[in-house]
Amino acid sequence: MSTALSAPGTTPEAGDGTAVRRHSLLTLGVVVGMVLLTLAVAWYWRWTADDGFINFRVVRNILAGNGPVFNAGQRVEVGTSPLWVGLLALGTFLLPLDVAWVAVTLGALGSALGVGLACVGAVRLHSDGATRPNRLFLPAGALVFLAVPATWAFLTSGLETGLSFAWLGAVWFGTVRVATAAAPSRPLWLLVVLGLGPLVRPDLALVSGILGLWLLVAVRSTWLRRVRDVAVAAALPVAYQVFRMGWYGLLVPNTAVAKESSRQLWSRGWDYLTDFAVPYALYVPAALGAVLVALTLWRLRPAPRALSLVAVTVLAGALQALFVVRVGGDFMHGRLLLPSLFQLLCPIAMVPVALPRLSARAWERWTAAAALTALAVWAAVSVATLRIDYQGRVGPQGISDERGFYVADASSKRPVVLSDHGLGRVVAWGEQVGESADRGDDLVFAQNSFSGSPPDTRLVPLGEASDDTFLLVFQAGYLGYAVPDDAVDTDFFGLADPVGSHLEPGPPGRAGHEKVMPITWFWARWSDGSPDRQSPDPALGVVTPEGLDAARTALGCGELAELIKATDGPMSWDRFWHNVTGAVDRTVLRIPLDPVEARERFC
């Protein structure tokens, strides 16, 4: 048996209904096998990341009636995927499961759905739109995706990556149906799904825009119909954007401000790309995949709509990866590049196997056969031996093996719920802060270092707050979720704090950790006095009377005072409107690290 991406209209078994049914069933079996394999890999590598617990605390606040916030009474958007948070909240409300298990389940199912839809879409593309393929199909792109070890860690993780795969698979499947239809239209469901891109992740708005434009051009209609369809696709993201501006007072999530996502950090982004591509020799499947894509484009020459879809899909995946490189990548190995890899592989997720009697050119058959064979060899080597050289650690470029890093500090090889993490310290510290809040102590605690802290280590208060009990942390996820809702969790990276996120950034450092908020700003905002003892972490600086006085004065002046009102002030229609109209200026606002300089600027 030889393989080939055969020419449109070629049906070697034309009229042979038995052969068509056999090939359809075998292809269906392969697709189901890939879905089951995805679920098996996701289950074996199941876990939840620290950042996942940031979403979990928001879900808990939603279900408690506090709204989509990290701390009750502070309107700060700490997540980057509103749709993921909404699905977690709905799942936790409906199911008798811990939110962590809801996240793992939805991540695994979303990943499997994405792989399944990618495979079905590819089969339909290569079958010229037929729902029953007349030849057997084998996995190519889907095999590459699942053979990359970085994929295994993010099929679950508690983050929105599984949802990203599901969304990309749905978009690919829907656009293939349009591209291969005899009388194409723009179905309502596809318009709505396309519009959800920026609600899955803000950077997926690029994919939504590119494929949405293709859909407008590929399907002929009146301009009035096009305007209507754009309105349908834009309805949900625009509605949420208005809510974001009015509720949170910003144009973008607070995390984007904290991480300075508008900066161009090409060099750091290139390091992130090579950190992902080199360990797994991804240049090998990239070259072989390019051969299969080229054969696909050659085969689709008589079908310009399908040909253009393949080209646009590859372009969208490449541009999305380029965007990740532009902003400097991420601190989690491979995570932000996996959606791009998935989309680039969609056109060849499954490729047809042709019999020798197929009237395809011999060079096509042998080229495809060689590419598929080489892909299978690479996949076997990748699964068996290819790994990053900093497993379980943070690499020299600040990129971490996130799963391995936290598994090393967990009581389970597959940590999911909170009690699995931190060898008992996370839960114990949360309980200590909760007990203090119940007593009304109004104390400020600071996170101990996980490194070298025995499980029975107690937190030592830094001093008294004006009101509420606080835990100051670097790891806002685990410790944020461990702290009950009647206590306040503030992170020094500014992800959950409007002042910390708007501080002026220093030189680019580790991705996702662009800023560290000096502890002076915390004391100025939340305490009338001075700390009883300084923070043990020198990165947080030293609280001095002069700095404390300057910070308190600055917080009550001008744009900085308005920033506090936008997030902490009582919500009303008037406040909502002021938040909307001031969102642009508030988003670009930056605060000097030095409180004295801040006082001079704002007062």
C-alpha cells in the first residue's frame, strides 16, 4: 500500500459501496483512536498549575456572589480567558466536583474534542467535502501534536489551553465545511464560535480576525449580509469588552498591564521559540509537514476556496506564533506556542492513504509515503527520548518545566487538588491566615519560601493592617486559593493588584514576572502604621518613614487616586460610565517605583 494526497475527484473505488463503507469505518476508527489517545495522555499527565488556582479563586468568588474578582471588593481581572473562567464556574455549580477536577476534566475533554475536530476537518478537506471518505486516512499532524512532550503537560493543567485546542478545532472544522460545500454559506454557529476567540485568549483575536476575513471573502453575499454577519460574530466579544471597561476600568486584563504585554521583546521571544523547537527537533516535522502541506495545496488547485483556506489557516498559525515571539514568550515551556503548533498542523491532521491503482502521480505517492514514514520515525524518537535538559527546574533563560517544577514539591505525581500541592504547607498557611481573619486580627502575613520550608513552618506576621487580614505572596495561585475569601491575597507581581500592575517596568527580565511591587506601596495603601519587621525578601525593598509618607500622599492624588476608585470604589451606573470613558488613560497609566517621584508626578 502506498500513500498519497490524491487528486480531487479521484475515486478508485467508485461504485464499490462496500469498499467505501470499509474505508469510512476504518478512518472513523483512526479518528476515534486519536481522540482516545488524547484522553489517555491527558489523564496520565493530569495536574493543575499554580496559575490555574488563580482562576479557581475567581470561580469561588463568583459562586459566593462577589463577582468575577480575585479579592472581594476589588475589581481586578486576573485571568486572561473569560470564557474559561465562565465554564469553570458553570461546571463547579452544576457538578459535585472540586473546581480543580472540573478544570482537569474540561481541559482533557477540550483537548480531545480539538484533536477530533481537527482530524474530521482534515478528512473532509482531503475527501472533497464527502462525509464518507472513499479511502483510508492516517494521522500525520495529529500524531506530531501528541508526540511533542510539551503537549502532554498542557492537555490539562487547570489553564485554558485545552479550551484553546477545542476552539481551534471547531474553527477548522467549520471553515472546512464552508470551503468544501457546493453552495457555501456562513453558518450562525461558526460566526459565534469565531467571535469567541478573544474570550478564549486575547491573542486568539488575531486568528479570529484572519479567518473571519477569509469567511467574508470566500462566501459571496451582499454587503448588508456581510455587515450583519460581522455584527453576529462581534456581539459577544464587544459586549464583554464593554463589561471589562466598565467593571474593571481597563481595556485589557490586569495581567496584560502587569506583564507589559505591549512591549516588543523579540530577542527573549526568540529564546522562547528555540527553547520549544530545539529540544524536540521540531525542524524535522516542520520540514516534513511543509512537504505534506505543499502536496495538499497542489492537490487542491482545482478547488480555490479549499486551497485558500489551507493557506490562510497556516498563515494565521504562523502569525499567532510570531505574536508570541514579539511579546517575549512566556515563562512556561512551550505553553503559548502549542495553540500555534496545533493550528499549523490542522490541514494535515489526517492524510489519505491511496492504493497503488489510484491514478495519482507516482512522485506524489512516494513523496507522501516518505514524509509520513519519516514523521512516524520522528514521533517514536520524540516520545521515547527527546526532552528538555532542565526537567523539574527553571532553565537558565527563566523558562520553567512548570509541571515538573511543581510535581517535585507535591505529595502526588499527578497533583490536582490543593492538598496535593506544597507538601502540606500551602493548606497549612491558608488555614493560619483564615484563623487570623476569623479572629479579626487584621494582620499582614508574608509567604515563606517554598524552598527549604518544612511542612510545619508557620507564617510570622509583618505587622498590623488598618482592616482585614492579608497574605502577601509571590505564588498567587496555590496560596490565593488556600486563603479564604474573608482575607485578602495580594501578589507582588501585580497580577491581582491595580497599583502593582501599573508600576513602571524595569529592564526585561523573566517572562511573566516583569515587575515586583515594593512593599512600601502595600503598607501605604493598607496600613495606617509601619511594619513591625521588614520583609525577609530583599527584592521587596525596605519600608522607610519618608517613602511611606510619599506613597500615602501619592495614592490620594490625581490619576492614581482615580485608579483606586475605579477598582475599589462602590459600583454604580455612574462609576461604570466613568470607568468606560477613562479606560484608555487608565490602561496606559504607569506609576514610578519611587514613591517620592510618584508624589511629584501625581500631586
